[in-house]
Amino acid sequence: MPIQILWGNDLNAQNTFIRKLIDKEVSKEWKAINVTNLNGEDDEQVKKAFDEVLTPPFGDGYRIVTLKNNPIFNAKNENLTSKFQKIHNNIPQNTYFVLQNTKKPDSRLKSTKFLQKLIKNNLAKEKSFSLPEIWDYEGQKRFLEDTANEMSIKIDKNAAELIIESVGNDSFKLINELAKAKTYLTAVASDSNSQLFLKSIDVKKIFCDHRSNIFKIIDLLLQKNINESLIEINYSLQKGEPALRLNAGLISQIRIHTIVKLAVNSGSDNAEKICNLSGISNPKRIFLVRRKVKNISQKYLINLMSNLLDIESLLKQGNNPMNVFTENLINLS
């Protein structure tokens, strides 16, 4: 499969896939010559990638040419499309052309339509590496369970929540922490063939406290601990979290808490109805949210929601993110 299309926001998983491909297919003796890493943001490097991929590997094994930030299937460029269509048939069978991007190939482009034909004819392969959004608790839970299953670890339901609070949707941290957990669980297991089962008590022992994610910020806001929440927001922004995406996550979660609070105050106890209103797929989560909002006034939640919507508007106008968060949240304390 000489043409590999990788896309999604989990760059760690993409790079792990490429590393395994290199270890499997490229001769160690010829690795320095037969592995080329290029950046699609540079036009000259794109041209070089097209040239490199037509060159057969030296010695044994495969050649692998990787083009990150690949523009071929995400930007309208007739010249690139034409070149790609011309070279694809001449790529040697023992050469991989790995095209990376965080975005999914744009289905409207001619190049992407051409790619779909290649995939259909088994001449190319597309693989997605997408992390759940930081506010998507259910998605993060599924991602955690899938990752743990690949490492032959079963997660206790209470442990899952602690892990998500600790590492959020950072796949690199998650894999590292689960690897530590596997080593620990294997060492203490009485039967080497038994299922490794990770409980909440184990998480507290093993996992480093990375907690500076949206769920920690939500908890601080619900506790009216505005100063600490602003510290965590600043920390997230410093780590490179886009302000609009962070705020969108806060809005999504506070919306859920507000709907649950309003439903409870109105006398509604129908979990299915509340799930439909709030967009929660797991009814069990309703009970967790109800517990968190039990001692919070609906007025505070509505004001918080209103302020977050104001923050969204101000961020879209290009205002300084930290100033906007501070000025619009500090009056809630």
C-alpha cells in the first residue's frame, strides 16, 4: 500500500504509526538514506517529496517519504493535483508515500475524489487518528477504554472518571500512564495470566496529577473558586489550547449543568427526558451532574452561562484571551 493518508488531531498516534511502519519496513542499515521527513507548508519541500517518492530505496527494505501538513487533499491547487495524478502510478512498490494532516481530506476537491478512487482500487489507504473533543466526556471514556483494551487492561467505571480528570484527551500522557499502570498491575497480580483490572485506588497510586483540563476548570467554576479557575485557564492557554475551543468546551459543559439544575428545580425527575434536553447519552451521568449542582443556585449557573457566551463574542473579535476570561469571570466570585 504505497500511499498512506493519515489525518486527525492525534499527532502522537500518527507519529507512532509511522515509527512502527519504519521499524517494520525499513532496513536499519539503510534507514538514514531511506527515510525522508518533509513539511508540506514549504512549497519546495512538497516538490522534493514528489521527487523523493519516485526514487527506489537503496539496499534492502522500503523507502518511506513522509509529508506532514500535507496540502494535496486540503487546499485547492490544480498544479499539485495534476502532479500527484502523474506520479502516483510511478511510485515504486517498495516505497511508502505517507501524507499527514490534522484535517480530514476535503471531499469537494478533485484531488480527494481522485484519492477515493485509489482507495477503492486498493492503491491507497486512509486512516484517521482523531481525539475526542475536550468537552466530550463520553467520547473520552470510549477512547480511554479502547486504548486500555489494546494494552489488555480493563478499566473500573470509577477509575475511568479519575483518569479522564487526570490526563484529559492527551493520548501521549494517557499511554504513558497506562503503561505505568500495566507494569504495576502485572507486578502485583497473583496469576500472570489473569485479566489486568485497573481500579480507582490504583489510579490514585499510579497516575501523576496532570489535572489541568476542562473538567477541573468546570469543577472550580461550580465551586465559585474563580481565582483558581482563572489560573487553570491561563495554564491551558499557555500550553497552547485555543481560547475559542476551550471556551466552547466550558459552554457545552455548563449548559449541561444548567439544564439539569433547571429540570430538577422544575420538579422533573425523568432521567431520559433530561438526557434528551442536555445531550447526555449515559443516564448514569445525570446523577453525577445532579450531585454537583445540588448546592448551586440556578441564578449563578445562568449568569455563568451568559458570561461564557459574552467571552465567546469577545474572543471572536480578537481580544486578548486571558483579559477576556478574567474580566468576565471575576465578577462571579
